[in-house]
Amino acid sequence: MPQDTTKKTQDPASLLDSAFRAAIAKALDEPGEHDPVIRAAQNPEFGDYQCNAAMAIAKKRGMKPRELAEAIIAEVELEGMVDPLEVAGPGFINIRLRAETLGEMLQSIAGEDLGIPAAGDGHSIAVDLCGVNVAKQMHVGHLRSTIIGDAIARLHERLGWKVHRENHLGDWGLPIAMTLSALRDAGTDLGTLELGDLNTAYRDAQLSGRSDRRGLEGALENGCGPHRVIELEEQNAGAEVNIANAKETLIKLQSGDPGLVEDWNAIIDCTMREVFDTLGLMNVRIGPEHNRGESFYKDILPEVVEAFIESGLGVEDNGAIVVRFEDRERPLLIRKSDGGFLYATTDLAAIRHRVQTLDSERLVYVVDARQRDHFRDVFDAAHLIGWDRTNNDVQSDLHHLPFGSVLGNDKKPLKTRSGENFTLRALLEEAIERGSSEVIERSKDEKSPTHGNSESELRLIGRAVGIAAVKYADLSSGVVKDYVFDLDRMIAFEGDTGPYIQYAHARICSILSRAAAGEIKFEDAPFLIETPEEKKLALALLKYRRTVLETADQLEPHRLCGYLHELANLYSAFYQACPVLKADAEAVRGSRLRLCDLARRTLASGLELLGIESPERM
Ligand code: ARG
């Protein structure tokens, strides 16, 4: 994680971490570093933080923990930032930040960037996200890949990384050739095709290519009679013909047959029109410029396999080429015995491209957990051949971020009533509808800040609310877990939801606009942190920087969600306990308004990193 060198923009926990780290080293007078184990204090009566390292270190050396704690205190350099330090219990060190320190720290994060400078030191990351398949409907799995991937990309962008959003479309291979050849045989007009029709053509082509060998064998064994046997024989022969046709189509397409290439482009266009329409509902930064599908790598696949053979890593196995690993039975197939390449071969080519051409030192694959073994094998193979090293010889961090399934209330994968997979579009439209009716309902209350807004304004807010509900639910539960898609829970304005955080933000906006209406100026007011609620809110605001860094570093969007939820709660507690516009003294009012403003900007910034909008009224 990039560390700050300037004290000013450090958050308290980082600052205390480095000060105590140095103090422990001095107190022990020996080489090596020790984690100072800085934790938020459990009980605010004893301080804000504590350093819990003395016990474990003393135990290992047969020292008295309280004595070591005293020695650490004697060495620590915090230049008047904290109240006198005390040893408590078996050897904890209680730390209380002085109000002035908090004020100065808040001042240092009050600028535009909220204390998180974008490093801009040339780090580069490739995020594999969305990954839709041509001729197929986007389904709920693509929802997760897109939402999570976009959040990971935004976080890194915020920290100044160069981000490559890679939409690894499934746009090449036999299934697509089968669909194409079926559409051509049927004389379908590809110019006016809709994704729904295309999806059906895809499914039919798949079915028509599936032979039923077991059925035939069973029919023969069980003496099912000549009719059944002939029927099955015909069907199997038909499947073989269809596959043979598709293979021929693929070869023609591969060699650049102009008519076929045109048709192939037409089905990609048809798919992507609908995909971008749907993504447009979601406020994600993904466009055609991020398409780099399987077809992009098709011409270098022979080279990929050759490289593995030459290095001795790719070996023959019954006519196929495989890569073997020391620690597992399962080999990785990279060329079939009929000369065909595989999904894995393409992913190897993609790794080389991302690491060596795009120069990315971090590759994140936001893909369904069921592809875990695939990525493990592909990453290991790339490592063996050295394609995970950038041109500057930095070892790139290859990371599969696996996500779980979206379940219905019955805890089974989400289906519509008629048992079909939910299309992504249907799901988002429902969420938007629910968000809108919620917002419209609330606007009927005369006291609501949206009272009197036009229907179209309300619908715009409703859409932001509906999408926030979906995205927050997706990001907040921890990526790997399955989660239940329950719109009632997700859209509530109370609880651990996206709309709750949006609502906290909107409420602060209305306080600030009342201040503006009363021409109250507070931009230059010093921060005065006096009450426990102000202090808690201040400490939370100061934690934002570290939270963003850790969320990006650990690829755990749910950390940022948890943080924003807590911040919204602490803000409410502050607002209930501390009058703002009606504060007793002008200086206090100014400071509190600045806290409000900082909380508002922090909530908006955090939501933005998750790809969630923050309306000013709700
Ligand atoms: N198209 C694939 C699917 O729908 C996802 C692609 C994931 N990315 C990759 N580089 N393999 O399952």
C-alpha cells in the first residue's frame, strides 16, 4: 500500500502506527520491526486508540509488559498531539488525541481531494469485467462482474492508477459459428435482428449440435425397438452434420471470408446494442472502447501454444497439448487433438497482452467463483512461462476475484416465475420502478424536500435509488458470498442499504442549503471538536483515506460499504446530539457546519467510488 510521507495528511491510525513502531524499535534497541497493534479503543473513557503490542513482545523476551509499555512511552514522539499517555491493565497504552490535533487533521483533509492525493506514479491495472457472450442475453452473473469490476476500477482510478477496463467478450469459437451457420441457413435478416431472437437461435443451434450417444446406446441395450433406434440414429447423424457445418463456417470466418465476417459483426453489434443499453441503466463506466474479446487474440493462439512447446512446458498427451503442474493431477489443456484452441489458450494470450503490452502490474479478474480452477491453472501456467513479468521485470499480481451467485428468496439461483433465468435488464427495470415509486410516495409529504418536484425529476431520483439498492447489496455482503436478491430489503431507507446512505447524504444537503439560504458563511471556521459525538464523527472522517487505500489494496468493496454505513450512522448520532444551525455560539455553528460539509463530501465521494449516485434531495 502506498504510504504517506507527510504527517499532515495522515490519518490518526497511520500516524500512531508509525510513531509507535519507531518507539518500540528504540525501546528494544534491536534490529527488526514490530507491529505496534494500534486499535480503536473499546471504551472511549480510556481514550481514542490503544497500542496493544507490549504484552506479546514482552512475553517472548521474558520482560515485564508494563515496564516495556513505560519504555515505549518514554520513546514515542508525538509532539503534543496526544494527552499524556497512560499504561493500563497488563500493559495496554491508552492514547487520547488532543482536540487541537483533531482540528488540524480535519483541516488537512478538508480540501478537494479529502486527503487522498492521486499518486499518479504510473501504476497500471487491468480489470477483467462484464465478459458478456455474443448472441446471449446478459444474466445476473454479468451484473456482479460489471458492478464489482467497475468499483475496483474506480477505486484504482481515484488513487491515480492507469486503469484498463477489459471486457473479455465471448465473441469467438464454435458455438458462435454454429449460431451463424444456423442463421444463414434460415436466411435470417441480420440487420433487423433483436437479441431475443439471437438468443433463441443460439440455443437452438446448441441443441441441434448435441448428439445423444448415451440415449442411442441405452435404446440398443434395452431393445427399445427399431423406431426409437432409427430416430436416435438420425438425430445423432444430424448433430454431426451440424457440427461439421459449424466447423467449416469457423474456418471460413477465420480465413476472413468477407460475407461471414460481415454477418459475424452484425451479431456482435446486435448483442452489444442491448448490452450497452442495459449498462446505461447502471451508471457504470464501460463502453465499446473497452471491448477486447476472445477474437482479439485468435491469431496469436498458435504462437501461444508454440511458446509452451518450445519451453518444454507444453507436452503432448494423446495428440493434444497440455501443461502439467507439480502439485495437482489436473493438467491444463491448451490445444485439442483436432488442433482447436480453448478458452484457456485465449486467457494465456490475454495475460501476456495485459502484463507485457499494457504493462499492468495488477490483473484482476472479476469472474464467477465457478471458474476458480480455470484461473488457478491459467495463472500458474503464465507464471511458469514468465508471462506474469512486466517489461520492467516487475512480477504482476494476478488475481481472480471470484463472486458468488445471486439467489432468489427460495435460496436457489434467481429465476423468473416461469422458471427462466432473469435477464439483467428485467431485474434493473424492476429495481428502478421500485425506487421511483418509493421516491414518488415520499414526495407526497408536504415536509419532504422533493414535495412539488415534477414527475420526471422524481423518476430520475428514483432511478438513482433503485440502482443504488442493487449495487450496494451486491458490493456490501462480501464479493465471494452468494446473496439473496430481496428488493424489499435492498431498497429500504433504513438499515444497511444504499438508499440509507444516499438519504443521509441528502439530509446533509438540505441542512447546508438552509445555511446557504441564511447566508451563513462557514468555509474558514476552525474545527472545534468538543462533544463525544463530534469526536466520533471526526475520527470516522479521518479514517476515509485509509479505508479507500485498504479497499483498493485488498480488493474488498464491502469495506468501503461498511465504512460509509458507519459514517452515516455516526453522522445521525452527531446530528441528534449537537444542534447545528441552532448552535449556541457562532464558532461552534461554523465548526459543525464544516463537519456536515465534510461528511457530505465524504459520503458522496465514497458512493461515487462504488458507482452510486448521490442525489441532493430524496
Ligand atoms: N465470457 C465468460 C463467461 O460468461 C466470462 C469471461 C471472463 N474473463 C476471462 N478473461 N475469462 O463465463
